[in-house]
Amino acid sequence: MPETARQIADDLRARIESGELMPGDRLPGEPSLVKTYGVAKMTANQALKILVTEGLAVAKPGSGTYVREFRPIRRVANDRLSKSRWSSGHSIWAADVDRRPMATDVQVYEAEASHQIARLLDLEHGAPVVVRSRKYAVEDRPVQLATSYLPADLVRGTAIAEPNPGPGGIYARLAELGAEPVNFAEELRARMPSEDERSALNLAAGTPVLEICRTAFTEDERPVEVNQMLLDAGSYVLEYRLSS
């Protein structure tokens, strides 16, 4: 009985996870899979596409499909939001990838708050907010889009309204303004990206994204930042450490 594309992908995934196929190794091509599994060329092609979609492999036109060399990013929410990190001048983003990240396409400007942003920041609809938009890349590969929204009346004219807010990022600057973030709420959902999002993150067709919306609150529960993040789901492992 011919194997299905999913079964073939499962077999290849097991060989990758066992170390039989190492990062950078070329996966068996369509002719080899057709011969080994007795399937049609289209089925073999679908099996390889499954691994590409899952982020385990990368297709190189004219060469073949290879085990992905890119290391998954482990996002530990507890570590990245620790005060000890940003108060000592370190970026919270660097908690995910140590010294590998690069922020690109940084844009800072004022805009009117949408209904959603106004609600999350406890502002009137259309109130002015400072918007900080950026893209993060690791090893020259885009992995995350992030846009922060902060009340303009709080941060206008400060380093937060500059492309480079200085050591510790915007949380350190908020603390200097007497609006130190101490509590955070995150909402997460998985979905398929829009065409513009897929292009911005250079995603293979069919690759999902993780959408995270984080709100930062001061000690008196005042919301001071909303950060909307879009992550390449194939590049991330999310880790949460909880106490009973």
C-alpha cells in the first residue's frame, strides 16, 4: 500500500530528530522517495513541502531540499520580561537569542489610536500614541515583526520617541519617567499570515504565524505599552515557567 505524503514526512522527520539527517544535509529527492515508497511524484513533492512548512527543511531551487540549519528560538516569557534584564541595560529581545538578533526597519512616529489600541491603553479612540515599528532578524533571516504603542502624552519628546531609546530599551526609559512596567498580560493565537505579512517574514506558503499581544502595566495597573508581535511559527518554541 503506497505511503501518504504525511507518512513519508513523518519518516523523514524521525530521521532528522534522531540525528541521522543533520542540519545542512540534503533530504532524499523526489525520484528517491518515489522509488523507496512507491508513490507518485506529486506525493513525494507534498511530503517535502510538509517539512518545509513545518520549518524543518528549506527548499533550494535547482538544488534540492535540505535540513534546516537555522536554530529554533526559545522564547522564555519569564526571562525576557525580568526587570533585572532591562534595568541593567540589556534588551528584552536579546533574552531569546543572546547576541544573535538585529532590529531592522525601525520606524517611530505618532498616530491616532485605533479602537483596539485605545481600549488596551485606556485612552479615547483617536488619542495620540507613539508607534514604534520594527522587524527582528536572526542570522539575516526575518523572524518577528513588532509594533509598540505608547501614550503620546507620556513619552512624546523623550528617548522613547527616538529610533534608539538607549540601554535597557523603552522599559528602562518608562521607569525613568515614573511609569515602570511591573505587570504584563499576553494574549496569543496562531493564524495564517496575510500576503503582506508572509512577504515581510519571507515565509514559505502555508506557514502559520504566532500573534502575541502584550500589555505592560505600572504598579497601579496603568497600561503604558501595547506590543503587537508577529512571529514565524516555524522559528519559535514558546516556554512559560509557572509557579503553583
